[in-house]
Amino acid sequence: MTIDVKPTNNGWIITQGSNKTEITDSNGNGKLDDGDLAQVLSGNNISQKDMVRIANTVNGTSDTKQTEPKRSKGFWGVAGSIFNGINSVVSGVLSSFMGLFGFGIGQDAWSRNTYGGVGFNDMKVGMNSVMPGAFNMGVTNMLGSMGYTTMSPMMMGGGFDFGSVMASMNQYMEQTNSQLAERERKAAQKAIENNYEKIQNNFNNFKENPNTITPENLQKYQSAFDKATANQKEFSAEDTMMLQKINEAPLVNENLIQNSSDEKNKLPLLTAKKISTKLKEYNNASDEKKAEILSQENYTTLTTILAKKALDEKDIKTINEIIQ
């Protein structure tokens, strides 16, 4: 299924059929990575495997624009080169056959001034006139430069053997597809392991500093981490979104933060981040400095609201007035 990636002012909108997800570049690094918030706008979650492909493609495109002369290609760059190579070979084969057919007709036409009498023998004259060694050399050089086993040399002194060419092309395509699939599998597994390690580090940091996260959020972190550990280190899409919100605003219970802008009685992520940052500053400040961050009255009001299981419009209005 076609996947469309459309850049926005602060991230990307990804469309896969009826599934549409908005990615916010939360850390502002211009890359689609684990620190970004994914919000489903319509349909279902896009699979993690597809998100890995999308991230590699988006980040590869971004890198190309900035540092193309010096950077290594990476998986998607190599894949692009391989497919470009395949296209070149296929185009070369097609062009050769077009040339062969055209040459045969041309010779007959010049001799008879008509296309009506062209037959197999006339076409074979054109085929025998091609230089198969040049084609074979181009294919061999291309494959060798990419580290693939080259096709068997096609020394066709008696004419152009179409069957041998197509058999060699099929063999090459099968080999390429197999190696691409293996590279893609390894890249996806590496992304899963890196994400697991990153979340594990965050979790350990929260456990060592319990004043930086609410008890409810810490429990949700534990639950998501345990499920991923039992699932070959892979987090579900739902848990990934939940943990992203907790990472951004650990001192605001995750259930009070929006998954999408349609949830009017929940806090937007940016608002939750401001609250969490202000509470962290307040907790770390000395007693004489706390009042400069939040008055005792506002602190009590804010923490009382945040202790609720659900918010209403009045609560959200009060919070905005306190943190503005």
C-alpha cells in the first residue's frame, strides 16, 4: 500500500490508505525518531515496521540534502542505488532489444524500400550485429561494485541469446530481493533493540529519581516495559505513544494528556510539558525561591487539579491561567 509523507511546520503527516498519523518533531532535530510524538488522526496505527521504513526514508532524505558528499549511504541509500542499478540494467536490455529490432527492420527497409517482407532472418542480422560483451561488462561491473555475485559471462559469438540474458537477470533479481529483505529485517530489528535500550535507560533514570515522575506514570512505564520484554523487546504502538507522552511530561499523569486535538477535556502535550517543567523547577528550588516559580495557592490548586482522574473545561482554563 502506498505511504505518503507530507512535511508540516513541526513534523510530518503520514498517510497509508485510510490510516493517517501526525508526527510532531518534539525534540526539534529535524529527524523522525523515537523522541517524536505520534498522534493518530484517522484510521488505525501505522505498523512499527512501516514506521521504521518511513523514518529511514525521511531521515535519509534529510541527510542527503545536508551532507550528501561525505555521508555513508546507509541502508536506504544502498537500496536506492541497487534499484537504480536494476533500472539501468533493465533499461539497457530493453534498449538493446529495441535497437536490435530497429536495426533488422532498417536493414530490410533500405534494401527493399518496404517493411512488408521483414522476417526472422532479417531480424537475426540485427541481433548478430550487437556487441553482447559490452552489455555483459556493464552488468558485471555494476554488480561487482555493490558486492553481489556477478552473472555468468554471456559470450554469445553466434548471436544474442535472449533466454540466457533473462535467466541471468532473474537470478540477479532473486538474489537482490533476498539480500534486500535480509537487510531490511536487520535494520528493523536494530531499530527495535535501540528503542528498547533507550526506554530502559529512561525507566532506570525515573526509578532512581522518583520525584521526577508521578507514581501513576512510573507504574505505566513498568507495565509497558514488562510487556515489551516478553515480546522480543518490541513495544506496541499504543504503549509507544503512551511512553512518548510520559517522557515529555512525566509530572502530569498520562491519562490527562491528549492523544489527538479532538480530546477537548484533556491537556495538549505542549501545555502538559509546561506544567511538568514548572513543577520540576518548583520541586528543585529552595524554599525561599519556590514562591518565584509558583505561589503556594497556585501550587495547591494546580496539584489538586492534576490529581483528578479526568478534567473539565473549567480545570483546563484554571491551569492555563496559572502557567501562562
